Amino acid sequence: MSFKVETIAWRKWLARWHSPWNETGLAMLLIAPAVAIMGFVILYPLVRGAYLSTLNYSLLDPAGPTPAYLNNYGKILQDKVFWESLWNTFFFSGASVLFSFIGGLLLAILLDQNLPFSRVLRGICLIPWIVPFIVVGFLFTYIFNFDVGVVNYILRAFGVIDSNQPWLARPNLAMTAVITANVWNQTPFYMLMFLAGLQSIPSELKDAASIDGANPLQVFWNITIPHLQNIMVITTILMLIRNFNNFPLIWVMTQGGPIYSTTTLVIYIFRLAFSDFNFGYAATVAVIWLVMLMVMTALYVRRFEREIAL
Amino acid sequence: MSEKNLTRREFLKASAGAVGLAMLAGCAAPTPQTVEKVVEKVVTATPAAKQTTLTFFNWASAEEVTRKNVEKIIAKFQSENPGVTIKNVPYGFGEIQNQIIIATTGGNPPDVMQLSSNMPFELAGMSALEPLDSYVTKEYLADNTPANLQAATYQDKLYAIPWSITPHAFWYSKKMMKKFGLDPNKPPQTIDELNAAFKAIKDQSKGEVYGMGLDTTKRQYALVHQWPWMLTFGAQPYKDGKPNFDAPEMVAYFTWLREITNQKYNPPGLILRDFRQFSAGEKEVFAWDGPYFKGTLASINKDLLDDKVFHETWAVTSIPKGKLGKAVTVTDNHELAISKACQNKAMAFKFIQALVSSDLAVTDYYIPLGSIPPLKTLTDKFKDKFADPVSQAYLKDVIPSSQSLPFGPKFAAASEFMLVAMQQAVTTNDSIEKILKDAQANLKIVYGL
């Protein structure tokens, strides 16, 4: 008898948690620690950074911070270095993504064929991806070295240039060198994503198209590309975000120079904050940069949701 | 069964959101708060019963050449001063300024700190340093070179004590000069002679050997490296408390710099470390470098470890003369300072004295480092240790020709515009007059003129 009563009570207690209200409460309770930690390590610095952007705040000024309200934002309009950095950020990110995309797609198509040692080749192709940015930076600093760099050596050997070019010391060449290093590092990621996409396309589809008389180019255009479309979009947005904040590679190779030719927004923010110690204005540039990143992140999340819905 | 269970789709949506947030977290700018959190917790000096702990931020302990010798001086000081503990905190040269500023802003500054270049001025501008005028005697001041004291004086107050003295001087390879048909006993005395030597070296080596490297990178140190050459051309980039960057003498200097770079006498975009590789590998005939040049070259080319071999191969003298009409260099010192917040300043100054003027500092710090002590009494006392040709050239010719740079709290911001102008001159074909005019306009804004 008592056993029965206890069982019923227990079931009633359990049933309470099945009501929508209690279930929400339990969910909130469970995610509260994560929200608290995320709020502390992400939200608080963001809010604090936004607040700093409304101050005249130089660490070197013994008088301390004074209100600037929106003056720092007004200053940005007149700041030529900011606009050059913004253009460099888009150019660096766009060119890196474009060339990595093309290289990754070509590699993926190649490795999707039944080549001998294809698994080994895939492993080898992934090596650049696992090399840290800092190491890539140093590696390509030597590759593009004015005196002993292999790039100058090869170009001279093929008669493309007459004398060694100072790749990292000429404004019109430095960005090319930095993008080349970045593309070398990121192409394998595209390859990996595209290869996964290629291998998920049912072979029956391609076979059917071939039987119907489609040539390989038509198969590629009408079957392969549509199947890869979502991967392409998501990977591109993801890599745009990643390149938007690529600091170590550029810093190691050029420190944003010569002049401002490779100064992207992250480099500019770092210089303002830790070279000039002008935290107020650095925070202002950082807020604008962050807004752009949030827009890209929103695009990414929306696209991801769409893919799930399909 | 509740309808509120997460579906696979909802779970994926949540995951996407989490990834997005994680991306943003990775993108978050290094705000002061995040930086403050990573500042090492340092125990500051406390006047607790006969126990004193002094924190010492320095890069000498972070470098292999000097680490053990600094520790030796610290150990001796502690044994001679019972109850005093030196907390030695090594930071790399590139990060020490940030660490000091962040620690000071966070209310936890080091008691004693090693500084260089513009650092004393920035920290003095923040009111973070203790003026040291009341700690030093007139005799002590007279024992120093005026330019070295000037390099640590801000608004007529001495904020740092000169430690090791390492100004740049003109090094020439006698061996390579001979090889390229130049008289190894007659280094270039004027800019014209230097230009002629550059041309001879390029012609004779078929462009395989450089004349001399000047740092044309965007580092602030590039400005320190080039400043004496600007002065040699008669330029005064900063005159009577105001920027003077668009003067005709600056045009002449930048025109020369562009020309020697275009002619590939000077390899562009490289830093001092790279030039030393060239010098050690006999790919560069002249070098503009500090008194530690011998040590750094010998670390690359072991043949040069032998004093006799080195002095047969390399020699040092003053900069070739230009429009200025006399030899000149700029101070490039390491200095020691005391924080204003230090609780036991007298003991901190005593520690500085041990680092600067003890016999152990001479034998175990200055000499192994290849630098010159700041005090005349020390170089006199140990004159046999400084009797070699390099030390003698430095003591007689180079150090007396030193001038201080126009350092100050705004120098860092100003140097950015000067460096950009320098890079524009070197890397583009734009009008040098226009480059300098633009730079001058920006410098006026920096200095509030």
C-alpha cells in the first residue's frame, strides 16, 4: 500500500516538471551558469569597450579619462588611416577568401577522383592548415626575403624579374605577399569542406545525368555546384569572419607597413591601444569593427538556419 | 510527453548561435579589462618589519647574455643587505613598456624598472616615476656625460639613472674594404666619400655586397637608428620645442636615403638583426651599430670570437661628416628608474647603485654585454678592461659626440608620422617635399600647434 502511495507521489512530482512553465524554469536554471560565464567574459568586455569609446582615455595622461561623448566617432570620419585600414581589411579578407576558395575547390575535385595514394595526398594537403599563423608568418617572411627568399630566386630563374624585389618593403607588393601566405594556410580548409560535400553527392545522380547525355562540365555545373552551394556560402562567410580579425600573420610579416599598406583594422586597433596607449579612440574603432563582424555573424547564422530547414 | 523537447533542428540552430557567439568572443578586441586580468600579480614592496621586497621589471634577465650576471649582482646585493629581497621579473624588451604601463595603471607598479629610449618620458608624463634629483650628488652627475643625463631628464627633473651606454657608431670591415679596392685604414670621412665607397663596393661586387644597412622598418627603433644621419645632413627634425620636419635639410636627407636604397647600397625593409647577419657573412662592408657589435657578430661567426681576428677585420669610428660639419650620434641607453609608488625608495636607489656602479657590474655586466659604463670613474678604474680599440673609439670619439633625442610623452605618436614619411620616401616616387609637408602638418597636430 505505502509503496503504491510513494510511487504516485513521485509520479506527481515528476509530472510537475512536464508542465511548460516548470520546464522553462528548469532549462533556465541549467543554462544560467553558462550564461553568467559568457556574460562575464564576452558581454562585459563588449559593454565596457563601448563605454570606453565615449571617453578621451589615454593611459599616458595622468589626468585620467574625460567624457568625449560621440567625438571619437566624429573623429573617425576625418581619419584617413581608419579608412585605409578598412579598405585593406576588406581587400585582404576578400582576396584571401576568393583565392583560397578557388584553390580549395580545385584541390577537392582533384582529390575526389580515385587517385592512387589519395588518402595520403589528402593528409599532405591538410598540413598548411595545421600550421599556426605565427609560424606561417615567419615562414613566409623568409620565403619573401629580399636577399635570400625563394620567391625572388624562382622569379629570377624564370626571367620574370631582373633583380630581387623587396616584397615586404614595397607598398604595392607587401599586401600580395601577405595574402599569398594566408591563402597557402587557408586553402586546405576549403578543400576539406568541399571534399566532404563532393563525397556526399549520390553517385546515382551523376550516373543518371551522364546516361542522359550530360558532359562532365554539365554534370559539374548542374549537379555538383548546386549540391555544394550551401557549403560554399557558409564556409565563405565563416572564413570572411576569420580573416577579418587575422592579426598574427600580418603583424609578424609587416607590422602593418610599409606605410599603411597592410594595416587592417585589427592592426590599427592594436597600434592605437598598445603603441599610442589611446584606449578611448582604439575602443571606438573596435566598436565599429565589431559591428561589422556581428553583421557577418548574423548572415552566417541565418544561412546556417536555412540549411538546417532544407 | 512534453512538446517542449529539443528537436534536432532546434538543437542545430542553438549550436549555430553558439558558434557565432564563440566567433565573436574570438574577435573581441583586447580591452583594458581583459588586459588588466592578465597582468601578473606582483608583490610590491612593503615596509614590514625589517623585511623589504623590491620588484624589478627588466629585460636584462630575459636575455641569455645578461640573465645570469644580473642574477649574480642581485644575489650579492641581497647578501649585503639582509632583509631585502629582490623579486626579479623578466620581460622581453618588446613587451616591458606595456607591462609597466599596465601594472602602473592597475595600481601595482614595479619598484625598480629598466627603461630605454622614450620610456622614461612616457612614464614621467604619467607621473609614475620618482624624480631622482634628491638621490644623486653633484659629483655623481658630473661623473656622467651630459647627453646621457639629458636622455633621462623630463621637465628639468632627472627620472632615470643611465645604466649601459650603447650609442651607434660607424663600423667598417677593413678586410672587405681591401677586397673592394678601398683603403682599409681610411674609412669614409664625409658623406661624399661614403657615397663613392658605396658605388665602388657595388661595382666591384657586382651588386652582391651591400654598402650599409639603415633600418627602414616601421619600428620606433628605426627612428633612433636613423636620427644621427638626419643630424649629419644638418637637419633638426625637432627644433626649439617644435617639429621641423619639412626643413630643406630633411629633404636632403630623405633624398639621400631614397637614393642609397634605390641603388641597393642599403637593403630595404630590414631590421638591425638582419644587417648583422650580412656583416658576419661578409655581405655588408659598413655597419651602423652599437658597441655590442663585436659580441653579436662573434655569436654568428665564431672566427670573430678571437679579439685579434676581430680587430684585424673590423674597426669603429664616428659617423662620416655631412653638412653639420662634425661627427654626431644619439644616446641609446638602458636606464633604471624608481616608481613613485615604491615604499622603500632609499633601498631601491641603493639597489640601482649596485647595478650601475659596483665593480661586479663592470666585470659581470658591462663587459660581457659589450657596453660602456656610464660613469667616467668606472672606465678610469678599469681602464685596462677598456683599452681595446673599440672601447677607446667609443670613449674618445663616439660617446662625447652623443646628443639626446627629443623624447617626450608625445614622441610615440609623433614617431608614427615620421616613420610613415620615411617609408614613403624610401618605397615610393612621391615628391619628398610633399611627403615632409604632410608629415609636418600631422606632427603639428600631435604637438597641439
